[in-house]
Amino acid sequence: MKQVQMIWAHPRPDSLTARVAQTVRTELEQHGWSVADLDLYRTGFNPVLGREDEPEWTNPEQKYSDEVMRLADDLMDKQAAFIVFPVWWFSTPAILKGYIDRVWNYGLFYGRGTKLPFDSIRWIALAGTTHEAYAKIGLDDSMADLLNVGIAEFCGVTDSQVTLLHDTLGEEVEDLEAHHEQLIEHTRQVVADWAKLRR
């Protein structure tokens, strides 16, 4: 069975982010993929990297906390990851950054010849403001560089793409629900296009 790890982060289970995550899951399943769903908030994940998860750069035998080793093991049979989150301060929420800090750790998924076990990542990020506002100061490009190069490529994944779903707050949108449905449909298309390439 083809397997995808979905990781998503939002404090409210009825948020637009949650709807997007559900859309990703449903669309993947319709294309024959099994989806492992990691809801960072509802699982009670602690994003703080404590002493037991701090890398020991000169210790090739290092083991991390039980939680980190379990979550790392959960990734081993996956062929791809979809990561869904709201953009906060032009980056990921702290809980998602903490997941990457702790679980995609040195000697597990980068360094010492290691890499993530899957070869494809799709980041789906929900941005409150418009595409024009982001493009004006280059924020689309800076987020793509951070996620595709600074994280994915650093962990050995070269097929990494960021989709920004803009203007989720819809401050100048007449029909917010219709706008949100357009974002949901865009999400479906992103997943469908990816799935067609993976047949």
C-alpha cells in the first residue's frame, strides 16, 4: 500500500486549516493512498526541544527521547509527506517547527549520511493576506526557500513544493465562504496533480 504522512497544525479542529487537511486526506485516499494523520495539537505534541533531544554532534550512537524515536519510526514506511499549517509571522506555527526540530533530528534525518525516508513533500500553507501583499516584499519566495531548501533539501528531499493559499481572512472578499471553497478546490487540484505524477 502506498503511504503518505500528513502532518498538520492548528489549535482549532473546526478551522479552515482543518478543512484543508481533511481535503488533502480525502483526495489522497481517492487516488489510492493510505494516509497516516498526525494532528500535532490533538496528540498533545510538545514542541520544546529539551536536553534529551539535543543533538550530540560527536556521538554516532545517540538515541533521542522515546517520543521522538517513535515519531521518527512512524515515517520509515512513507513515500511522501503533506504538511498543512497556517502562516504565523511568515513561518510555521511553533508546534510544527518544534516537530521538525525534535523529530527530523541530527543522525535521524540529516547528518551522518541520513535523510528522510520519503522523496516528496508538499507544504500547504494558509496565509491571511493577499498574494500581492506577499509578492510585494518577496515573502512567497522567502518561505519557499526556507521550506524547500533550508528544510526539505537539507534532509535529502529534492521534490518539495510550497502552495500558499492566500487571503484566508478575506478582508476585501465579498463572499468569504465562496472564497474558502475556491481555496479548498485549489487544494484538491494540488493533491490530484501530485497523485497523477506518482502513479
